[in-house]
Amino acid sequence: MSQSDRGHTWNTGRSSARDLDDVDRRILAELVEQGRLSIRQLAERVHVSRANAYARVDRLLADGVITGFAAQVNPERAGLATSAYVMLSIQQNAWREVAAALGSLPYVEHFALVGGDFDVLALVRAPNNSELRHVVLEHIQDVPGVLSTRTWLVFDEHPGQGSRWA
């Protein structure tokens, strides 16, 4: 389940998942593989009528199971040649303010509140090392509530298998 706070939904890790049947899971698998499928193509691949496929996709969107459709971009080829994971230690109870600030910073692709030695894990992709340095030292470390950061450069990346929906 998620909690709402000032217009933002915070994922608390508790499940508000709806029951998905085999057809829903096959639809998700097909759309994860190729999000540009037409409803006709999708219906053919999962062996349902176009009306059924349309209704199911519409329901999955309305229920928040599908949150959108996006292109998969190669960061390096798009001009973001330097990537790093930045771990942040933050003041207790500063998560909302830190999250709002991180969400507004350029080159911060993703961040999450985590358990362990650090409080926040952020993925930063920048055009070069100089810009990465600028983001970490002059933007992230200036965020109120951030106590310290630790940065790990990414030398090479490979996609994982991801979640299996079917």
C-alpha cells in the first residue's frame, strides 16, 4: 500500500496488489518486452479478443499496475557517459524533504530510501565526470538534511532478466 503526502505517493513496501490472472500477466510480459504493441497485436499474442485486451489494459492502467509507457534509452549514446551510485546518509525524519530536493535535481535518474549503512541510494547519470562532481558536491551535499555522501562510479552496466510476469 502507498501513503499519500502533499500530492506524492510514497511506496511503503506493503502490497496493495490486485489479483492478476494468467492473461493479465501475459499482457504485462508482452508490454514489458515491447511497449509499442497495438491492442490488435497484443490481443493476438495473448489469445484474447481486441475488446478484452483493451478492457484489461485500461483496467491495469486505472488500477495503477501499469504506470506508463516509455522508451528504453541507452544513456551513454544519449550523452550521459558517466554514471554513479551515490549513497546518502540523512538526518532522521528528513526523507520527504530530501526526496523532494533529489527529485528536482538534474541527472538524478532514480533514488530510493534503503535500509542498511546508508539511508538513500541514488543513481546519477551525467555527461562527464566534471558534471557528476558538480551534482554530487554542489547540489546533493547542499540538500538540507543530507549529512554525507559516498559515490561509486559505474564502469560497465548490463541489464538483468527483470521480473517475469508470465
